[in-house]
Amino acid sequence: MADRSRPWLHLLWPEWIGTNLRIILIARLTMSAARAIAGVVTALYLAAEGFSAVELGLLFFVVTATSAAMATGIGLLADRFGRKPFLIAIPLLAALAAVVYAFSRNPAVLFVFAAVGTFGRGAGAGGGSVGPYQPAESAFVAEVASGHVRAAAFGRLAFFSALGALAGGLLAALAHTHPHLSMADATAVYRPAFLAAAFLAAAAGVVAIGLQDQPASKTPARGQRRIRWPRRSWPALWRFWVTNSVNGVAIGMFGPFMSYWLYVRYGATPGEIGLLFALVNLGSLVSTLSAASIASRVGTVPAIVGVRAVTGVMLVPMVLAPSFWIAGCLYFIRMVVQRVGLPLRQSFTQDLADPAERASLAALSNLPAQGSMAGSQVLAGYLFDDVSLAAPFELAALFQVANAVLYGALFGPWRPRRKDPGFPTPGESDSVLSPQEAEP
């Protein structure tokens, strides 16, 4: 039970957080730290090994395609056979991939294990996207957190993700690189950072062993083990497909390349980039916890639309900044705003899902985004090499603003007819079904 004499502790760790959610939060903390390390050093390591921007784009394409296939399969299977196995296995795969990166220089091996560990996903400072098991994780959280605390639960998930990414950003400085690093030295120089990532990812998988699957996510009886299309959630699914496919183009244009861009544009070292990402995640700790409160005041959909519009516009001055730390300050502001939308989107997706289709909807809703992201990463690599370092960011800004408009148009006026016991009721300070229901 939280100590009432310390209200800040009660705010972070309220009484409704049970054992299962506590384990999920700890696993997210360590996994996000691992992914933050990989997010800083992977592109820099590959560049030191002689990869061009186009080759990086091709690698990120393979990673994204593999992750999309894994996430879709996990989402469908987790609704039929439970969430826990995937919350254990996928972090262990990421740990294996990090160990391989710590010792191998073979390009084919690096391609394969980047795909296995989904290295190169996310946006550098973002520890929120923790891998293809996220559909299972989101469904698990939705089941252990009832409607009136669901957005708050996802807010704490994002908080611990940011906290882990903060630590991971600082640990990226374990890669003691220098401007004239040879290919032969790169593996040894980056090895401590990859081994730290391997340890943290493995810890996430080991911690998840203590989870107890919820009744809704346990293995169904024999004869019911069919993988089914989430037809009851279709009205929400097609809307997510439209909006997420546009957003995927934007994310692919700059997300995996963020540390690479800072390195090429400003000559930043892994330590400097890691420190910037750590500061971003430190600032994000407050915004993730405030997400549910913001949604209760302005409405979930308006909050998501506003966040996406602001973060899209801010890419332009950021990419035009004359120095690393000016760009870093603009990136800091952008990411603090962006973190408000993350738990709201996750909670909103789960609110609109049929209870038996939560993992499937979480996985399939992002499937078109994975495809559009994969294609835009290859295009971004070409633009970085042959056009300009600013062009991918400028295109990303355009697509992200367009995504905000589409999100408001498709979800703003729509009221789902069905409600399940996990849906918030009007007036609750949680993620809700429409802007009108979000108003206090």
C-alpha cells in the first residue's frame, strides 16, 4: 500500500496497482532501457561498420517487416492462447540479438539479428515501442486495469518506459567511440553497450515469468482454439488502418535515423546523443502521468489530434537548427508533448476493442503503419544520401499533420454502439469513446 505521508509516491504507485501490473511495469522499465541503448548505438555502430544511409534504410525495412509479421502473429495468438508466453519470449530474443551484435561484424548476421531483436524501431528517445509483443502487453494491461483507471495505467506504463529509456540513454555512453574509429575497432568499442542491452532485455523476460494470466486471456478449451479475425472490432480497426498508415510514413522518415542524423549533421557522439535522449525521457516523466488528466479536460480524441499536430509542426524548426543543443532543445519539447499522446492512444485502442479481441486489435491496428513505415525508411535512406539531411524530416512533418487531421475526422464524430464492461462511462477521468464523453 502506498505511503500516504508521501503523496508523490501514492501518485506514482496508487493502491489499484496489483501484482500483475507491478510486474508489467518493472519489465517495461528494463526492456525500455535495453531498447533505448539499442536506439542510440545501433545505427552508429552500423555506420562505423561502413553501412550507408541507404543500407541502413534497407536494414530498417527488414526489421520493420519482420516486426510487423511477429506483432500480427502474436496479437492473434495471444487472444487465443494467453499473453504471458510472448511477454517472456520476445525480450529473451532481443537479449540474444544484442549478444550477437556485441561480437559479430558479419553484415548478413547483423541483418538477421536486427530483425530478430527488432533493433532500429522507435524514435531514438522513445522507449515506448518495446517490440512486437506490445499487442499482448496492451491487452494484458487492459485486463488488469478496469475502465476508470485504464488510461492512468497506460500513463504509468509510459512513465516507466520513459524512466527506463532515461537510464538506457545514459548507458549508451558505454560506447566510447571517437571520430576516426576503424571498422575493426567498432565491435569492441560498442560491445559494452550491447551487452548492457542484452542483460536488461533478459531481465524483462525473466521478470515476466511471475505473471498470472487473467481469466480473459487464458488458454481456451479444446475446440475453441481458432485464430479469428476481430470482426466485432472492425469499425474501429479500419479507422486505425487509415490513420496509422499515414503516421507510419512519417515515423519511418525519421524515427530509426534520429541518432544517425544527429551524428552526421552535428558530429554528436553516442554519449552526447544518449545524454540528450536521457534528458528527453526525464522531461517526459511528468507528461506521461498527466495524460489522463489532460484527456479528462479536453477529450481523448482532441488531445491526440493536438499532440500529433504540434509534434508534426515542430519537426521543421528542429531540422533547421544550427547547432546540436538547439536542435536538442526543440527535440526535447517535441518529445515531451508527444509522450502525452502515447498512453491515450494505447488506452483508446483498448477501449474500442471487443474484450475477446484486444490483442488482435492492438496488433492489426498497426499493421498498415508497419508497411508504410518500412517503405518510407528506404526512401528516407535515399533522401539522406542523395538529396539532403532535412528532406525526410520535412516530409515527415507533412504526413504527421495530415495524420492529425484524419484522426480527428474519423474518430471525433464517431460513437461506437457497443460498450463492454471495460469501457469508461461518461464523466470518468479516463480514455473515452468520443470527445463529448471525455468532457467533465
